[in-house]
Amino acid sequence: MMYQYKTICLGLLEQHPEMYDQLRQRRTLLPTLNRMAGELKARHHAWMQELQATRPGSDSQIASEAMELALSELEDRLSADSEQEAQDFLDAAMAFLRPMPPA
């Protein structure tokens, strides 16, 4: 089911052509996509737990609302208000993907 999160994240990245192209040129698109999908899945599940604890409702309704909230968080990060915030996000993603040198 992780592929659904990846598909969603790919669609979001494609809405930001500069970031998408930079990741593709650096050959870090797939690792970034995998990380983003993992984060989206984790936030989706966290929101589901939060909503289930605070509001009764059908599981499908809660899952749908939780996905909307998780997507909104991710979109906010990708749609940074300034170019510097977008670059900071990209730099953090790149730092996460770089292997740590042995100590």
C-alpha cells in the first residue's frame, strides 16, 4: 500500500518543477520520494489515531480526513512561502539522504 503514498508524493513534487528537476538531476528523486512517502504515511496514521481518540465516526471518514490533514502538512512544507524555505527543505532532504562518514 506504500505505492499509493509514493504516487501522491510524486504528484506533489511534480507540482514544484524546480525542486523536481533538481532532485532528478542530482539523482535523488527516488530516495526523496521514498522518504516523503514514509513521512506522509506516518502523519496519516498519526492523524487517524488522533481523530479516532477525539471524535467518533466511521473508519473510512476518519481515514479520509486524516489523509487530508497529512497532505495539507506536506503541501505546506513543499509550498514554502519563500525560496529560501524551499531551499532549506531541499537541503535538509539532501542531508538526510547523504551517508554519514564513518567515525
